[in-house]
Amino acid sequence: MPHGDKLGFVILNHGPVELMLQSRASVLADVPALAREVGKAALFIEVEDLAPLRKALTGAPKTFEERSTFYGAREIGVRDPDGHCVTFAQFGAQPK
């Protein structure tokens, strides 16, 4: 996926497994707070339903507010106990 005149991110597939690699510039444009964090990992996990996660993640530090994306996902972004970003995404979800 382009980001301006450069590559923003790429998704590699092998069977049911996907690996996304994203440039720091692309992250900065999407979630600015994450781009400044050197050495942190970010996970993107697709789920069938965000509803049970909303309750389970109550009180977890947010990376960003729940949102709808241009690529058709509804997402919740939180931090794990070590400060890494974990994004849960439901595709085809209607806005909350």
C-alpha cells in the first residue's frame, strides 16, 4: 500500500497467516503516538466480534479510541502490560 510516493505497508500471506510490515511514516500518519516508540512491537488481531472485548478491555490503557477505518474494520487499540500496542479489528462491523 503506498503512502505518498513511497511504500507505506505491505502484507505477506502464507495460508491463514498474515504478516504486516509498516513504515514509521505510515504509522505516524495513522496513530502518531506509536511512531515515536522505538523498539516496541504492535500486534493486529482480527476477531469475529468486538463486543466481548469492549467489556474485557475496560480499564486497559488505550492506544487510540475505538474507530472505523478506511479499510472496513472497526478497531480497538490498547496496550499490554509491557506497553506494546495490541489492535483488535472486526471487519464488516457497523459503526458503534
